Amino acid sequence: MARLIAPAATDGAAEAVPGLVAMTRDALNRTGARMAGLDVEVTACDTDRPDAGPAFEALPDPTMVLPLTAADGAPVGAIAIDCALVDALVEVQTLGRVDGPGRAARKPTRIDAALSRPFAAALLGELAEALGVTRIAKLDPARHLTSGRSLALDVRAETVIRCTASLTVGMGARDVTVILLLPASLRPGLPAPAAEPAAAAKAPPPAAPPPARTPEDVLSNGRVRLEAMLPPITLPLSQLVGLKVGDTIPLPAGALSRLTLCGGTLGGGRPGPRRSAGTIPGRLGQKNGLRAVKVGDGGEASVDGADPSEETATLPVLTGAAGTVPAQAPKAPALPDSAHRTPAAPMPAAADLPDLPDLPDLPDLDDLPDLPAL
């Protein structure tokens, strides 16, 4: 109940990392409990501090060696998983159980390494949490070895901390071994100072959780892309093809007052096709030394700087060989007043009209037969 563990023989590592044996046992048990069907039970654990070169060379051959690297990518350690445990990890992730006792050792493959890395990464995370550090070292995601001879030449440290753990998997069906070669500079994190009772009593109550956000809140807080566009211009194709760096394209008069703001997509992503609808007129200027756009009401901008109060109607711009020529048509004149209209000619009198000719082939109305009764 008190998690009493028999002391193991160590060679000075317990002084550098107090409680490392117990931490390694707990980390292995918690890691094995995460994988259903593995049924891990730690039977022995030992730690020492050997020289780096002989420690890597002493790893079994063949075995699954997963290098540990520092922030700059230099190797600083390794996790060695023997072939019996590699087979067990493959069987658990494919069959859901450990398939009986172990078989003859074989050379690990890339697939074996891919199926063994989750176990090694979880073991590192559990051990780092027990030590109170953020991370011990980074597990190399793309490299595996079958022996430690090459790492003995690459590791720059003089000594390493070695944790050798013997355990059983599959309800005692298979005896396996895990060897951790950790950086010699590993130190446990200091626990946080205990709070005094008075300070604990004055601690503020926990803050209430923030209210749940409605879809309307999420949509209203979304970021919308807004683009400021100058009015379009037309150029002869020959001039457009001949443009080069340093050329100047003149803008029409009043272009800065005919700026438009166009909406884009949410989140600042790639804008979609622009449409004329939904644009906001604006005027280009500056504020606090920066370029700025002043939103207008649509009536302050004019075409080519002309006064919008003039009684002229602007026709579409005509493009010809000589360039663009704006054309204007005068406003249609108003109809004359009724008092100044020319009086119409009088209608002729009835006596002056000729008599209608007689049509003898048509019967009189009295000679028409009666209609049948309905």
C-alpha cells in the first residue's frame, strides 16, 4: 500500500537522480497499462553511471535501438528494446495479445521500429513526468539501429545514466528487457513549495468557467479579408506587353477619391472572385503617418474629377487606337409647356362629310331571323 520497493544495487546513479529506480518501475507499469493485452510486470530494475562509449557498445546485437537527440539533433542517448519485446509490441498491435513465448531473435525492421516508437515515446513521457521535467530528450522519429556501436562514436558525453529493467509480458509468458541510456545531466525537477495554511485560506475562489460561445459569437468574431482597390484602367495591348520594371502607369483624374473596399474570405484565406456588388466607396489618405482609407457614402466621388451636379450623363469609355476618349451626351431637353403648344386644327362639320354608300347586298335588320330560345 505504501509502494515499498526493495532497494536495488546501484553504482552512484541514485545520488545523482534520487528515486530513479522507483520512477522507472512506475513509468514502465503505467506505459504497459496503456497497451491492452501487453500485461507488463516489472521484475527487476537497476541503474548505474557507465562511460558512454562502452555503454552503447554493450547493447545486445541484434536489438531495437531508438536514438534520443538533443534540440540541435545531436544524439545524447537511446532506448534499447530487445527482440522479444519488439515481437510482443507487434503482436499486441496486430493480434491484440502476446502470442505465447518468445521466438529466436531476428534483425528488427523499419516496420518493427514504427510499431515500437509509441511504447518508447510513452515511456519517456511517463519518466519525464515522474522526474518533474518538461522533456528528457527527443525521440528520433526516422532513425533506428540494430546495435549501439555507431552511437558510441556519435555521442559527445563522457558518461550516461543507464537504467536496465527486466519485465514480463503476456501474463508472464515472455521475459523481456528494456535498457534506457539517458543523458548524464538529467536532474529531477524541484517540487513546488507547500502553501501555508493561512495563505491557502486567503486564496481566491476559482474563477467561473467562461460562458459557452454561441454560433453568432463565433461568426461575429471571425476575421474577414478586406481589400482596398483603385479604379480599373485600360491600356493598349502593345503598351501592356512592353511594360518593364520602372515604368509608370498614369491613373485617371480623381482615382484616389474613387477607391473601393471589397470583401474577401473569412480567416484571411485566399480571396474568391471579386464582384461589383458589396463594395464600399472610399477615399485614399493617411492617418498617423500611415496610409488610410476613409469610408464614403458613395456621393462624394466623381468620374474623372467632374462635378456630379452637372446635368450631363456619362457614356461608357470608348477605346480606340488613339487611346481612351470619354464621351458625354447632353441632357435630353424638357417637353414644351402646354401654354406654348400650337393649337390643333378644328374637326370638319358633319354637313361637309360625304354620304355613306348604300350596300344593297346586306339585309335590313328587320329581315334577320329570330334567335332560338335558350
